[in-house]
Amino acid sequence: MVYQTQPYGIQSMLKEGHKHLSGLDEAVLKNIDACKQLSVITRTSLGPNGMNKMVINHLDKLFVTNDAATIVNELEVQHPAAKILVLAGKAQQEEIGDGANLTISFAGELLEGAEELIRMGLHPSEIISGYIKAIDKTIKILDELVVEGSEKMDARNKEEVVSRMKAAVASKQFGQEDVLCPLIADACIQVCPKNPANFNVDNVRVAKLLGGGLHNSSIIRGMVLKNDAVGSIKRMEKAKIAVFAGGVDTSATETKGTVLIESAEQLENYAKTEEAKVEELIKAVADSGAKVIVSGAAVGEMALHFCERYKLMVLKISSKFELRRFCRTTGSVALLKLSQPNPDELGYADSISVEEIGGARVTVVKNEEGGNSVATVVLRGSTDSILDDLERAVDDGVNTYKAMCRDSRIIPGAAASEIELAKKLKEFSFTETGLDQYAIAKFAESFEMIPNTLAENAGLNAMEIISSLYASHAAGNNRVGIDLEEGACKDVSTKNIWDLHVTKFFALKYAADAACTVLRVDQIIMARQAGGPRREQPAGMDED
């Protein structure tokens, strides 16, 4: 007779197939290890000389980039603890648009420090309390590093905007920032509303066109649609525009009905009345003063024929988001069905023309007069992956502009601020009693990761660089950072390398929060995954 043994402990409580890891070795250190692995991946892409990663996602799409947010997004990280770092990086990307790499790499460095302290015998709660004290002190020191007078920024002064944007763009496209920054600054200033705090990132668009090089890129005040005009009319000046979201075509009757046609004559008349109806509608639009019709859906053959007859230019925009932007650029109201528009529903554009750029036919809608219209950066490059990377750099620049419109304070860049923070926090740790002083000292040490990584990525001797940075800062000059081009330590104000205070503030805060969240976990309980048995690969698909 066989007795079935009853499961005991946590096994009796949870379903079969669950996993349960607890304690320092199984949970905390394993979590820290996963986070360290993630930060090692992103770290080599930190800074202007950061290396590119080639990521192929689950859809076989290829990404070649050094943008940490894109890398970790496409990697689809599975480990729950490493996911916390990914979420911190995403939060930084959405809040500021730059500094995701700093967030993930710094959080990984903090956890590495925590691992050493745990092995020394400190309890995670003591490390967390030390880290919280350290981040509060860091925020106070950051405020002291702010350059005087930098809070008064004119959002329309191109020089000031470029100097603040340079660091963010250079970290994505080193060597190209002198070409890209003025382009991005121009586009942002053009669409900047009266109150810069209301700046909308969506108003700066990017059109990527293959061919040419970065020096062929330009700014167009208005929109660039990546399709040709429908019909033969390809250019209109000072045109009024009617937008129909439902398409320009004969509309089906609202109620289902049957038409009984008894003779050929009736059939002919039926076709004629339909034709007359379409002509009447198109004529009504032409009489309202509109010269351009924009359709959000299909354009019927017959409708197109009458548009040609009444000399109307026809554009088709199938994306509803693009249609919304078009309405915002031209100030038009999208009508649901083909009917005569009121004068106040019509939009206006200085010129709409079809141009050929690098073999692609695009429709350029220019609107120089409108205040808060849309500006488009036309990017040119030799391959799709280069264009995608350029777009990310532009995106970072525009987000940085938005951040500086809210808070324009700047602090020294090129690792000058980090070394100053490390030095001040070390001094602060000596004033503390209790075990958390070790955690504060480790937090201070973690800041060395940034100059260390910047130097390593540029092929310089990291130890020499860090010791000479410490020496300069000890002598009282807190603006000495790394000049990566010359491989020496220089005053960053001569090189004009500044970071936004708000970028550093959020990056360090999110990194510390993520590290503390991971350290607070002491058990991992994974329920059995839902769903039936896993599907095996179909026969003949297995790889040798």
C-alpha cells in the first residue's frame, strides 16, 4: 500500500510547477547579478565614444544603435529584477528623453557596490538606508553645482539652445553634433509657442529619405508627406484646403434598398444621376474657394476626374495621426463626408508642391505664416539604420529642448559633476556614524563609473584620468572634466560642455530608486505559467 505524502510548507499552498527562491544567495545576489549583466551591456555605449550594439529583435528587424533605451526595449529582458532597471530607463526616456543609459549603468554600479557590502556582512536594509541618505545629499550637491545665471534662458536664442543640446546629441552622434544641433534648434525655435513651457514635442517631425549625406539635411517649416499627389496637378501656391476624413468617393446609401431597373434608358439615367451627384459635390467644394482636397481614405476614380476638371489638387493621407498633424499645420477642420465646407473649416498653406528628393517623390506643405505650426527635419543618409540612428539623435535633441523649456539650469558636463559629487559624498560619509556610512561611501565610489567608462570607451587610461580629475577638484576647480578629443582633463567651460541639471537629477534619482527596489526583494515566488503545453517547433524547422 502506497501512502501519498502530503506536500508541506509553501508547497502545500501553491500550485504545482511554481518556483520559489529566497534568502540572500538565491534571491538577492541572483537579482543583483542579472542587473549587473544588463548594465554591462549598456555601459559600453555610454558617452560620445560609446560603441554601437547590433540588436536583432523577435521580428528579425535589425537595430544598430548606441541608444540604451532602444537597446533594452528591443532585447525584451525577461528577468524580473533586470526589468526594474529597464523600466527606470524607460521612465527617464519618457520624462527627459536623454540619460536612459546613465540611469541603467549607474543603477547597475550601485548594485555591484551593494553586493560587495552584503558579502562584507551588511544587511540590505542598512545599505538601502545609506543609499537613501546618499541620494538626498546628492540632490543638494547638484543644486550647488548649477552654473549661475543659467536659469534665465531665452528659449528662442539659438546659441543658448545649442550649447545645452550639444551633450545629448553628441552622445548619440559624436562628430555630427555641429551639423545636427543647429538644425534641431532651428526646428524647435520655429514651432515654439509664446509660452515655451507649452512646447509640444510632436510638432517637430522627422522625414527620413535615403540617399545623400547628413550635410544634405534641411528644415522645412511645414510638413513633408512621403507620398505623391493623386492626379496630375502637382503644385499650388497660397491655397485654401478642404480636408475630408471619410474619403472622396461616391457614398453608399445609408439604408439598404433595392432599385428595380426595367429598361436600358433607366439604367443610363441611374448612372448619370450618380455622376451628376459627384460633380455637384466637387463643384460645391471648388466654389467654396478650396484649391486643394485632402482625403483620409480612398479617392474614387470618378471623383478624381471631376477634381481634375475643376483644377483641384488632391492629396491622400491614410494615417489618421498624420492627418491630424496636417490639420494642425494648415488650420483646417477635418469633415466626415464630402460636402460643401464652411469658410472657417478651410485651412491654408503658402505652397503645396510635389518634389523629388533622392529618388523619392514627396509632397512638401509649407506654411511660413502660421505661429504654432509643424516643422520637419528632412534627414538624408546612406542606409536605413544610419537614418534611424539620426532620428533618435534628433528625438533626443527635441526632448532636451522641451526639458530646458521647463528648467534651463545647467551643470558642468564631461564627468566634472560626477567627480565633484563623488568627492563631496565621500566627505559626507566620514561625518556619518553607524553602518550606513559604508553604503554612502560605496554610493560615492559608484560615481567613478562614469569618468571611468567615458575614458575606457575613448581608449584612454582610466586610472590616470580619474586621479588627475580628483587632483584638479581637490585644488578647488569643480569644472574640470575629460576632454575626449585630446585625452586630457580640461575645464569644461572652455570646451562648452554642459549637461542639463534636470537630466542628471532624474537619472540619478531613478537609478537609486531602482537599485533600492531590487535590494528590497528577498524572495522570488513565480507561479506556474498559464496556458497549455508549450508548442514544439513544426517538423522540418529544427536547425542543425
